[in-house]
Amino acid sequence: MIVIADDITGAAEMAGIAHSHGLPVRLCCSPLCCDTVAAEGTAAATVIATDTRSMTEEEAVAETQRIASHLPKQGGAGGESLFKKTDSALRGHVVAELSALMKVMGYQRTVYLPANPSKGRIIRAGTYYIIKEGREIPISETAFSYDPEFPATTSILKERFPDAAQKGILMPDAESKEDIQRIIADYDDGKTLFAGAADLFEAWLIGTTRITRDTKNTRPSRETKSPLTSTLLLCGSTQSKPLALGIPVTEMPRAIYDGSKDITSWQEQAYSVYEQQGSLMITIPFHHRTGKEVAVHLREMTATLIQHLVEKRQPQQLIIEGGASAFATLQHLGWSELEMVSQIAPGVIKTKAPNGTFVIMKPGSYSWGSLF
């Protein structure tokens, strides 16, 4: 079973779900690791983080095609073994990547279902809603409309992805777990690629591999609250909320945020606090600039800072909020594969890096669960 995810926290979420059902999981988070999947064989579940959401569409298609070319062709016999993880908030180069996968892997169609009913994200009559405090809010009226790279300017899927249908990509409604189960049953023919969010993946995983939810097949999470000694915590998502955790905080200086000053002085100041206190939270306090160039600049600056701090003093744990920030940080640190440890909460995954540091990752729009 292979899962291709367009960001690292989405990949980690899929790895956590597979791990919780008792499957050995391999989590790949660099192109070098991805290239060895077909050559070396895989675990029961191999999850590949491509980071294509952070690329241009042309780059994303090329990377998707490159990774797919290393994998056994799907469609027909064995077609159940590939799943494409996409963002539950409609972000990413969805149609372009799915079209590339279908062409290379031999699928006739794709069922694309970003709905996550378990987290209050549903699709009704082709419109995407987020349920908050009992209210159904179109996604274009939420904070996702301010995303720097993929703002939700419409809540209607056909408007967001106008060329999906002509490219063989189906976008069904789903308001419940039962809806998702029916969709899988209707299209589970070996010729259809399933793509979407966590609820679809878990239903697909159970349906196609006959995994059940009984306790002998499920690994409960062993992690609860995370001690914050020897910890680096990066709040790197546009969805990040301030966290009052009682540890020192270093905010990205305005001059570095605006790009008018290099990172040297911030590195020195941050390391001084980290060395004295043993833990440090890194935040970006400004959000007035948008666009891909800005997003790339911010994650490169925070990744460079984390690399500097880890090389100076290895933390016991590194906690990262935000997929693009997490991927950039792992690339700077040279960590190409992570060992699954536990699923702390839905989407909040604890892994172990090659140097022994525990790495905890979370999508920006999810809650921390019982981590703190």
C-alpha cells in the first residue's frame, strides 16, 4: 500500500492512521527516500511526502510524474494499493496532480473527496462547508480565504476546479461516514484512484484491506501530554494560534519578515535564549503579506533558524505546526525518513528522527489534541 501526500503533515496523518490499525509504516520525506521505494520494497504502508503543494503547478506535475514512474503500475489488478492524500481545505494543485497520476499509473478515473465529516467539513450540493459551533460556514467565508498560496475564493467545487469533470475527476457530496463508505463501495473497481482527506483514507483502508476497528488490530496512542523540556516548537502555519505554554518565545523580527534584513541577528538572539532556557517557541507575528514568494521566504527563514539551533544543541523533541514549514525544516536538517512512534491525536503524529530527536507534526488547521 502506497500513499502519496502533497505535504508532510498530511503524510504524517496518513502514517498515523495506518499505524493505529497495526500496519508497519514507512514515512518518506525527501526525494531521495521516495526514489528507493520501488527498488527496495516497502512496508505494509509506505507514505511519501512530496511537498508538491509548495511548488508551482508545473513543478508539482513533474515531481508527481517522477515519483509515480518509480512505482508499480496500478489500475485493474492491484489497483487498490495506491491512495492520493490531498488537503481537506482544497489547497494544492489538485487537478493537475491527479491527472498526472492517472496517466502514469493507468487509472481510468479519480474519486476526489476532500470532505472530513468527523472534523465538521462536509460537501453538500457541490458546496464545501466547515461546521463551527453548530453553524455551517462556506469555506470561502473562513480563515482559509486568507491562505497565502491557495486562498478559498469560492466554496463551490466546480468553480474551484472547473476542469475536473472533463479530466475524469469525480467530486461527490459527503456529509457523513456512511456517505463515504457508500462512495467507496460504488467505485472500488480497481480502475479508480481514490484521493482526498483523512476520513476517506481510513474508510478506504478498512474497506480495501479488511482491517477492522477491534482492539487486537488497533494500536492505541501511548502519548498524552508532552513535556516541554528540551523542546523546539515552530508555529509555522498561517492558521497558527498563540500558545501560552510557559516557555520562551522568539518572534520573527519585522525586518526579516519583510526581507530587508538577513537572519544572522535573529539566530544569535534565539540561540542565546534557547541555550539558557532549554526550550523555545518560534512564531511569525505578521500576516499582512501574501503570495507564494512570501510563503517560501517565511518557511525558509524558520527552517534555517531551526537548523541552526538543532546543530548548536540537539533538542529532545521538535514540534512543528504547518506542513510546508515542517517539510522545509526536515530538508534543512537532512532527515529523509522518520520512524513512526505514535498518533497523539488525529493528525498529530510523533515520529523519531535519525539523530534520536522526537519530531511531532500537526497540520495548521487541526487542534493539538492532548499534546499540551
